[in-house]
Amino acid sequence: MTTLEARFEEALREAETRLGTESGLEAGTRRRLEEELRVFGERMAERLEGLRPGEERDRRALASARELLALDTLLRLATRRWLRGRSLVVDAFGYDAVGSRALEPLVSLLVERWFRVETRGVESVPAEGPAILVANHAGAIPFDGLVLSHVVRQHHPRQRDVRWLVENEAHHFPFFGTLMSRLGAVRACPENAQVLLERGAAIAVFPEGNQGLRKTFRERYRLQRFGRGGVVKLALRTGAPIVPVAIVGGEETYPLLWRTELFADLLGLPFLPVTPTFPWLGPFGLLPLPARWRVAFGPPVRLDLPPSAVDDPSAVSRINERVRGEVQALLGELLGRRRGGFW
């Protein structure tokens, strides 16, 4: 067993001990799952061995991929322990607190080791009470909600949970949509967001919506319109402060070369992405590239307006553009400091 696998195994054991749950998994199902993961791991290894990187940084990236993608071991261990530890109790939006904590070591491995995330200003998130984290949206397959939630939980002084809103299309996939809900994602709509804020939750929203995901690599980190001010209206109705957040790394994780509508309707998607690896490597092309992520939080924006201002289109539009400008400024700072997308 490699050093990474040993550390991961130890982290999973610790998580299992903290959870103190052993609901068990039917033996036949467990064997079938482990066999499928073993075959997948072997095929992944063959794919990686067949690649011939030309540059030193490519070789380092592939070395990291081989280490991280020892799926025969890592995914088998993670799946087994999560299925043992998952709860039968979920909240109104499908969040499974026990199962989410059981998967935390795997999420941490992805975010801290694979994406090597750097964070600053996380203390801008209020210690308690409702808050709206407003961030840019990127990536043919967006990891930004998961990364943002993990960063706040791990690095905030109060280790706050953040519920992030995801597009409806994410729920069209049988496994992916359910998994995201179990980890804390919520279907994006004003009603769901308001319910969470009224309960005192911190939520993450991505006002660019699908337009943010449709950006090609040439258009990376250029903010799209922030809708019609739905975030501002939520803040006015609930009194929640708005925390601008900039996330860098998602555009390089899945660089979108172009879009195609071919077969998209059959899958219930607005488009199918074409990246340097997908669809050329088949399902392996969906694996995220090891881009270095950076997350910056700005000071909270307090509106100092009465709730009745929600019916004033000019006030809503003015604040909406102010928030968008602050997110764009944070993005500019992060992009100006980094040396490249992968280091």
C-alpha cells in the first residue's frame, strides 16, 4: 500500500470511529461493487500508462494522477465506509450529515491534495446567522460549490456548513444528483434559498448560472450577467449579508474548448462539453485536471435598505452590479498573483 493510500485508510478509520456507525452492507452487493471498481482502476492505469507527456509539468501531473487514481483501493475503501456510515435520516433537501462526514476524507483528498486549494479571507463569512456567498461559476463539470463548502467547513473559525445551490440539470443524472444532495447541494430556486436563510444557514449561490458554465476557455474568468438581481432580493427579504467570493481553478480543471448540442437533449443537458480530454478519452475524460485552486472572500456587503426596496428595480440593479464588480475585482487580484493554472 502506498503512503497516500495508508494515510487515506487511516483517515477513513478515524472518520468511521467518530461516526460510530456500522449499519453493514449486503455481502453480494459489496463484492460486486468492489469488482467493478477494481476493473475501473485497471483500465484507468492502462490509460495513464499510454500517455506520453512532453513537458516536465505534464509528467508531474500524470505522476499525481497515478497516485491519486489508485481507484482499486481508494474508491473501494471510500465507498465501503460511506455505505456503512450513511444515515437513514436526511433533511428536507436530501442532506445526509452522517454520510457527508464519512466522505469528508475523500473530499479533502480531492480539494487539498489534487486541487491544492489556497484560501484567504474566509473569516469574512459571518460566524452565525444567514449569509449569502456569491461566487463566479466555471467548469464544464462544476466543482466550485463542493470546493467552497469544504473550504469554509475546514478553514472558518466556526467551521460553518455551507449549502450550495446547483442547477436543475445536475439532478437529471441518477447517481450524481443524489450524491450532491447528500453532500449538501440544494436545487437552485428562490424558494429553497429563502427557506435555508430563514433557518439561519449560510448558502452559496452562483448568479451566472448556466451562462458561467458555457464560457469557453478563451472567455475564462469573464463574469457573465448576474441574472435579474435575485440574490439582492433574497438579501433584502431575509436581512442576510452578501459575501463576495472569487474562485480560480475551475476553468482549468475542465477547459471548455467548444460546446455541442448533439445528444444533449437526450441527457437533459443544455449542451455537451468538448474539452482536451472529453470525449476523446471516453469516461476517463471526465476526470478533473489537477489545476491549483484559489478561493478569496471579500468583506460582507450590507445593503442598509428596507425590505420594501425589493420592489425598486433600480436599487436592486445597482446593488447587483456592485456585487458583481466586487467579485470581478477579487478575481482580478487572484489572477494577477498566480503564475499559472497548474502551480
